[in-house]
Amino acid sequence: MSMRGSNNRLKVGIIGTGYISEYHAEGYLEIPEKVEIVATCDAVESLAREKMISWGAKRYYTDYNDLFKHEELDIVDICLPHHLHKDAVIKAAEAGMNIILEKPIARTMEEAEEMIKSVKKAGVKFMVSYNERFLPHHQEAKMLLEKGVIGKLKMITGSLYGTLPSETLRGWRGSKEKSGGGVLIDSGGHRVDLMRWMAGEVDTLFCQTSRVLFEEYEAEDTAFLLMNFKNGAIGQLNVSWGVKGALWTANWNETLMLCGTKGTIVCDNLTNSLMVYSDELPEDFKSFVIKRYWTNYFESIKSAVKHFVDCVINDKMPLISGEDGKAVLQIILRAYESAEKGKVLKV
């Protein structure tokens, strides 16, 4: 991997300057010895220019085709609406750039497969940013599970409850065609990824969807999903943007529970905590039953970005590959099909 930036730093371009891109940028800005943001791109020129100045970049673009044509980047960071993912990823790959992409990978399996094919052909690195894998309590839960602290995993449950600001649905997220769905493909995708990361591949599933608060919304604001995993575990996932009284920030409630033959692990995003019970806690874990992490959710976005930088510099495989992104999408799309047909389906 050739590092082409000044002082041997990686050159990064960020495409899409909505609110989530700010945390991506902060991740790069915290490791100035490794990377430099050299270009920004947004269809809204004032935003592209504003972020160029804010992030210390050199140039801005309003069309990513121009960015790919005129910039030699080591990393392109794509924070675009879902319907723009495929084209941007394919063109970035063709330009020889390593790519980190905001979730989900795409809206359809065909789009995802085209993207992965293009990335493989170009020989570049590709990561889908399911950043919740980088929250410390999720990483420790994964480690405890693999150490056998709770025995064989038999049940896994996940939940996400909050209220989506209604103005959010006035943009591209309010379009089922542009977003690819509602809460399940969007915020809920993080829970699907975590559950698959912990429990493995899903065998069969059954899904129900609803509109609790947003009757005018084209897609679902609420989804309940039951899963049978190939390892014999069962799973339940409840996700909703329609819970009044829950705010987008501090009171956005997300949990994950792992139940095994020897014990239980509970992760809570609201309190950034990990709770462990086991019949046979190893000596090095007897010091705690409840563990708090003094961090915040958005640190995980920065951690994902820093992980990808490390993968590019040291030629390592990213934690979440394009294939992982495609597998999560397949579960979600089969869930939508199950809800439409009212049937249990094989994944």
C-alpha cells in the first residue's frame, strides 16, 4: 500500500457531509500522524465548502465523479443515502481507492453483489461501517462468549426503541425506494449485524412490521423478528422508531442479551454497561458482575474509522467485510419478505 499524503500520511476524501460524517471526520482528525482529510464532496456546495474548512481539507467537490477523476486517495469514506451507495462504491473501486461505507451496504442483493464484485476486481479494501461492533461492551461480550464463560449460546435477544424526528422522514429516509425500507434496514441493521456476529448465520425467520407513529411513512417504523440460528440458538429482535418519550440522543435505548447454558451477558447502550452472570466465572472475571464503560456511542464510529485506517496501513482484513454487509442485508430482505407473506422463511 503506497501512502501518498504529505509526511507519509494516508490521503482521505469524505463523500456526503450529513451529521454522521462529522464523527467519521473526527476519527481521522484524532490520528493526524496517520491520515489527512484532503477533499470533501457534497451535492450541496455550501456544505462541501463548510466541511472542507472545518476539517482542514484542501479541496471540495459537488460531484464525486470529479473527485474520483482529480484526486489520488488512499481512502474514500462514503456517507451517502442508501440509494447512492452502489454507484459511488463501484466508481471508487474502479479508481483504486480503499472504501469505508456507512451501513447498509445497499438496498438489494443485486446491488450488493455488483459492489463486492467490483471491489474484488480492483483489489481494494472495503468495509461496511456497522460501528456498534466497536462499542467496548459489545467487544467484551464477544470475547466472553468465545471464552465459554456462559457456555453454549442458546438464546439471543436484541432491541432498539426510540422516536425518529418526523422531519427526518421528509428527506430521503422517508422514501422506501431510496432507503430500501424503514427502521429494520436502517437503525435496526446494527442489531442484526451484532446478533449475527455473536450467534452466527440465521437459518429461518419470521417477521412482523408496523407503523406505530408514522402512518404517512412509506416503510415500517417498527419491526419484530424471530430467528432460528444454524447453531441451534433462537433469537428475537424488536426495533422501533415509534416509541414516544424516547429521544434520538440520550434516551435512545438499545440492548443485547446473550443466554447460554452456564450464564447470561447483557449489554446496554443507554448506560454503556456489560452485565455478566455465570456459574463458572473464570478467575480473571470474578472482579465484576456489572461493568461500565465511560464512553459514548459516537466513539464507536471513530473507532471503526481508525480500525479501517489501520487495516489499510498494515494490509489487514477489516472486521466487517462487504460479505458481512451482504449477509446482514440478506437477513433484512428476507424479513421484509416474511412480513409481506406472513410466513416463516429460510434465509
